[in-house]
Amino acid sequence: MEKQTFQKGIAYMAAAFDTGLNRERLAVYWDQIGGMRDDLFMDVCRTVVAHDQWFPTVARLRETYQDALRRERLRPVARLEVREPAPEVREWVRGQVRKLREALR
């Protein structure tokens, strides 16, 4: 994650929970969660502010991040448009099927 995104998310949570943060605490948080994706980290920050009562621990941020990753993986895939194959493709497939049948006899 970009340091700027980290600072923005931490500042957002600190303001929401009226929490002061010292350099040492920020260094620990950066060390522990700096590998998160920027977009998901900001989602995590918003989720924590919306649902939690206190400034989150590193473990809580990780848990929320893992939940966001799982939800992302479960999103439906865009539906593909199914079209009829062109006549030449259909004929080629039929020819391949005939060859396979003959080979299996």
C-alpha cells in the first residue's frame, strides 16, 4: 500500500474514534498492515468506522481485510454472451467428432 493511503486511512479512523497516535504505534501498524491493497484498506477503514466502537487493533484490521478479500472473490463474474458458432466452426467441430468416433471404433 502507498504510505499516503495508509496515512489517509489511519487519519480517517483516528478522527472518527477521537484517538491520538504516536510515531511508535503508527510504525507498528505500518509494519503489520502495509502490505494491504490501497482500495481494500480504505474499504476496511470505512467498515471499521461504521461498525466498531473503538480504534481497531491490527488483528481487527486484518480480519476485516480478509473478509473484504473473500467478498471480492465471491462477486459474480460478468455473464458472457453466448452466440451460435459460425457455420464453418460448427462443420469443423462435427468433423473432429467424426474423427474421434472413427478412432474409438
